[in-house]
Amino acid sequence: MDPDDHVCLCFHVSLRKIANFIARENPQVPSQISECLGAGTGCQWCVPFLKKLHSLHLEGKPMDLPVSPEEYASRRARYRSEKRAGDPNDRGEPDGAPRGEDG
Ligand code: FES
């Protein structure tokens, strides 16, 4: 994913904006990233990815998500259609994206 690609597709929040927010604000928990233009507060598809970015920050690693924007958007579309059908659990996250953690 490139810096100008959107991580939160609901609110059009780019990877660059989120990375800058995290570097500037040093959020203690991933949920604080929602203060960056509402990221993660819509369909919630991107929440595991926001958590992954937060953990990369804590580990001092570069902010990146190993998925193309096309694949990411496609997985979100599937997530949203499955959510409407009653299966909100399958986001098809890339390896390493955390699941089911609060924060
Ligand atoms: S993609 Fe981020 S809340 Fe929907």
C-alpha cells in the first residue's frame, strides 16, 4: 500500500495521514486513531489494520500494509456484503493483522 492509498475507505483517510497522526500523537491504544478524521468509525472494516499500524509503531517498524489498494477495497466490499448477510467476522486480513483485540 502506498502512502496516499486510503486505509479507512469510509472516511478517505490515507496511510500517510494515519502514519503522521500516530507519529505526532503517539496514541496509547489503537482506538485513539479514530481521532484522525474518524478512521475506523464507519463500517469498521479497517479497525484490524489500524491496530496493525499501531503495533508497527510500538515496534518502531515502518508503517506499511502488505496489500494492494485494489485487493484491500475488494476485501472490504466482500466484508460489507457478508456483514449485511450476517457474517461480520471474515475480513480476509493479511497475515499479521490482529483479530478480535480490544483497544
Ligand atoms: S473502512 Fe474504515 S470505518 Fe469503514
